[in-house]
Amino acid sequence: MGSYLARRAAFLLMSFVLAMLLIFVLLRLLPGDPANALLSVDATPEQIEAAQQQVGSNLPVHEQLTQWVGDVLRLDLGTSFISGTPVLPDIVSRLEVTLPLTLISFAISVLLASVIGYVAAARSHTRLGVAVTAVAQLGIAVPVFWIGILLVWLFALELRLFPSGGFPREGWADPLAALRSLFLPATTIVIVMTASLVRYVRSATLDVLESDYLRNAQALGSGFGEAFLRHGVRNASVPVISILGIELASTLLGAVVVESVFTLPGLGSMLTKAIAQHDYPSIQGILLVTTFFVLIVGFAADVAQRFVDPRLRSSLSGAHA
């Protein structure tokens, strides 16, 4: 297992380096000079030259890349063209909104999907099972921004139970106010993510319920509940774990839409603003941080599968031998 973790860590590092190169190249392929974000329409040649020197766009591309990689290794993601403040502290402050929103939504969605998916599988041939599957399909089809708008109309405008958007200025100093502001955005994400996960949990559970080893365990004297908990849960969780990694990563990336609907000062709104203002350091920094998060989640999901499934661990041992 140690050699496997070392290989996966090396692959993670290589993937991150390639992602850095890809982000750098793609941004440089965009039309226009990054220095234009600092200039007015009637800028003089002297002002243009000074702005290019300030952002480093006057340097050869390979020197720009070397400088950026060196800065990243020092945990320096540059300075925003618009605000003039370091990008990394701004990203960290935005993550105080985005990460809790993502993780809370993810945890609730996994819990709900596990229960609903099991019911849909165990009652697959009944009206309840068919209804659950149909509702899950509907939840996937409905756009996330429409669900958000509907929740704002119902719970914020009509019932006035929760704020329609924004986040307390004091942040998490008042946990109750912070959680109230995240309730509707989190509910929006939970509805969409739960609907998506239910399909996978249902499919994996159906495979277990129809398996020979579960019937054999019952034939040997185990009750259904005991047999399912001892043998079924682990086998059903293996294919779901990889999906959970994808869903967690997509939740963070999908924060752009949700945070825009609820005007949350998170990473998504920061990215939207940076793109609108051509703030290249902020765009690079956000893309780099989110890419690193996605890679880490994929790494964790892959390792978790090996711990859950003994067959994968034994195949690794055999390959090592």
C-alpha cells in the first residue's frame, strides 16, 4: 500500500504541474494584453509600456512562466490588477464561505442519498420505488439557478424565514447568522446533488441485493439486515465512492452559479468578477486553487476505494510482489 500511495502522490504532483502549465497557456492565448486591465482607452504609449512592465507581459513567455511557477512555489499567487491586494489572502477569505457551503451541502446530500437510494432499490418494483426514481430524475433535469430562485421566493420573500442572499459582515463570528445565510444556498445544492447521487446509490444497492453472496449469507443463517451490513454496504460503497469524489469537486466548481444567485462573497463570485474585469492574477489563482482541490479530492477518493475494497488491496499486493 505504501508504494501505491507513493505512486499516486507522484501522479498527483505531475497532474498539478500539468494543470499549472495548461492554465498559464490558456490564459495567454486569450486576445489582448493583460496590461489592458490597468489602462484607460486613451492610454499613451508610455503608460502602456509602464503597465506591461508592471504585470510582466513585456517579458518572453518562458520567463513569465518561470516567474509564475517560482511565485507559486513561494505561495505567492500575485497581486490583483483591480484591488492591488495579494490574491492568496483574498482567496482564503472567500473560501471561508465557499468551503463550508460545499462541505455542509455534500455531507447532507450523501446522508439523504444513502437512505433514499436504498429505499428506491429495496422497493424498486413498487410505486414508492418508481416515484423516488422519477423525482430524482426530475431533480437532475431542473436547472440549479431555477431551484435557487424558487427557494428565495418561497422561504425569503413569502415566508420570510431566511435571508434572500448575502453573508454577515462579521463572518463566522456569529455562527447562527452565518448558517442562516447559507441555508438556502446549501438547500439548493443538496436538492441537485441528492438527486444525482440517488441514481448511483440505487444502482449499486440493486447489484448487491441481487448478488449471490448476499443470498448465501442469508442461507447460512444471517438475517437480511446483518448480511447486508456485513457484506452489502462495503460492496455497494465501492462504485459510489468514486462518484462522491466527482460530485464533491463539481459542487465547488458549481459554486459560481449558486453564489451568484444568493450574492455570496465566495470563490465563485470572486471568479465571476475577475473574469469581467480581466483580472488575470485573480483568475489564475482561483483556477489553480480549485484545480488543486479537485486533484486532492480525486486522490482521496481513489485511496478510499482501496481501503474499502479488500480485492483492490490484494491486487496491489500481488502487483507489488
